[in-house]
Amino acid sequence: MDTAAQANPGGAVTRFLTTAPPWLFALYGGLSSFAVYFAMFGYRKPFTAAAYAQAAGWPFAFDFKIALVIAQVAGYATAKFIGVKVISEMKAGRRAVAILSLIMGAELSLLLFGLVPAVAGPLALYLNGLCLGMIWGLVFGFLEGRRLTEVLGAMLCASFILSSGVAKSVGKMLLLSHVDERWMPALSGLIFAPLMLVAVLALAQLPPPNAADEAERVRRAPMNAQDRKALFAAHAPALILLIAVYMILTALRDFRDNFSAEIWAELGFKATASIFTLSELPVAAIVLIGLAALMGVKDNRRAVAFNIGLVALGFVLLGGATLAFQLGVLAPVWWMILAGAGLYMGYTPFNAMLFDRMIAATGKVGTAGFLIYVADSFGYIGSISLLLVKSFAQLDIAWGQFLAMGAYIACGLGLIGLALANRLLVNLKDGSAQA
């Protein structure tokens, strides 16, 4: 067992949490992880609230903001590929220092963005994405392999639903306060810095999973290259299908997230900073209700099927809401809310519960972070690909129309992929997945 403590094993808080009631442990761990990832978005998303329409010195016809978004997502994708090795091999005692070091690098990259000429702006955003792309795996490493992982994971997943809207609201408010759009991202990061520091220190106090956790969810430990290869090979057909589905979800979710300012402007909410946050609150509530149902599923194999069903329900909600909007049944605000709920209902299980339960169902010692980062690395390739199609295919389509078209395609392909993957995983057990 990797007994490197996730925090100082002699700390008073750690000792208290070791014997704390489950509800209190879940509340502490969930809120700590939520706060870390919530604060992380203060370094990632505020820049998307700006239009960057008047980028002095930008020499290309290619839209400056799209270049920035692609650069940051490319950095994020690069970090995911690096994280396949780094996150799966990371020892528990190093996670907190790694998080703070990467956040410091992300803030420095935003300061660089404000200093350099526009032509070098995408490089600064690439470095920003490169620093932030491994934060999720480091945070989830504190939570996986526990009987309470669903509760902890649901609270963590709520952070990236709510935090993106809050971060963009902060960015928009700074812009409305006449902060220069090149310096707004760095100032936003400084605003979130105190919360980040306190939250990481709190999360670092969590004790490692105990014997009861390991009996129910399998012991979690760093994985070497041979371990990773064996795990993926044992379930390759199903994993490839799931990763393809996740690529679709990531691409469309990122598009809605990165260009929500443009979509909301088309819908008549150009100067409303609060819309970014208010629209995501119902999204979080809808998704968390779905995730909460997972807590009652004790059998790990059944839980995998339940996760896949939740993702499928998300696709149905996405497609149905888009159709209702285009038929005039749904108002624009409710379309954005329900489409977001559908996307996140599909997206969130991949980031925590689905792969954690897959590891538990196989009975093999390992880490869910490996599978999460394999999926994420390809997911962000999908995101970049969609951005390039929108930018270079010379499609004269409004932002909202492009989102609607993507919703229909995602719904159809996603449901087919999930059906096939679920069939392959019916007999998931002890390293075997048979049709």
C-alpha cells in the first residue's frame, strides 16, 4: 500500500477526520475539493468574458479570441497527455505542493499575457492551459477509492459547473469597471488566490482511504507503464467507444463554455454579467440530482451501467431541449440551461464516478486518474477540432446555430456509442469485458 499520507498524518485535523462521522467527512472533503477547483477556474475562464475584438498588433485575419481559446485548450490537452503518466504515478504526499506550484505558473502566464504583444498572447494562454490541465487529477486523487467517492465526486463536479459561470461573471464585472481586457485575467487570478491557498491546505488534511474503503472500492496506488498498458488492453474496445463519446461531449461543452458570451449576446444578454452565473445554478442542481442517485448503487458493475445510463440521459436532454427551442416551445434562457444540464449530465460521470467504479469492478489495484486522463487527453483534441472547424470551414453560421447543430450530431452519435460500450461492459469483472 502507498502509505505516503495525503497530508501530515500527525495533524490534528487529519486525526479528527479519521474518526469523524461519514457525513462530516463528506462535507469537509467535498467542500475542500470544490473550493480548490472552483478557485482554479479563476485562472482559466475569466478571459473568455472579453471579446478581444480590437487586439492592437494582431497581424492575422484569424480572430484573436479564437486563437486564444485554441491555444489554451491546446495547452490543456498537452497537459492531459502528460498527466496520463504523471497523475497515475503521483505519490499522495506530493499532490498539494504540485497543485500550488501549477497555480503559480498559471498566474505568471496570465501576467505574461498582459505584458507581451498581442502576437505572443496565444503562447501565454498555451502555458496557462499547460499549468492548469493536471489540477483535476491531483484533486480527484484525494477523493478516489472511498465509499464516499460519489458524494465527494459530485461536490467536486459541481465546482466546474458553477465556477465557470462565476469566473466569467468576475471577468465581466472587471471589464465593466474599465479594467483593460489584457490585464483582466491576471487580476481575476489574484482575486481567487486566497481561496485557492486555504482550500489546498484544507484538502491536504484528508487521511488516505481506510481498510473498509479498500475492501469495497479496491486499493488505489500509483501505476507504472506496464500496469497502465494491461488495464487499457483488458477493456480496449469499450474504452475506445467511451473515449469517442467523451470527445464529443468535451468538444460541445467547451464550445458552449468558451463562447457563451457570444451566444448570450445573440440571445439578447450582451451587457448582463450575472447571466453567466445565474444560468449555471439550475444546471448544477439538475446534474447533482442525477449524480446523487449513484450513491445508492453498491454493486460496482451495476454502478458502471448506471453511469452510462446517466450519460445517455444527458444526450437525450441536450437533443430534446434544442429541438424544443427551435420549435419555439422553450425560451432562449431555458434552452441554454437545459442544454448545459444535458452536456454536464453526460460530461461529469467521466470525470469521477464512471472510471472510479470501473476500477473497483475490475478488482485490480490502480488509479482512476489514469483512465480519466486518457479520456481527457483525447477529449480536448475533440474540442480543438471543433474550434478549427468553426473557424476555418468558412461556415456562415451564428454561434447559437452552431451549438444547436452540434447538439443534434452529439445526441445521435453519443447514444450509439454508449449502447455499444454498455454491451461490451455487461460482464465487466476481474479484468475481463466480454460482449
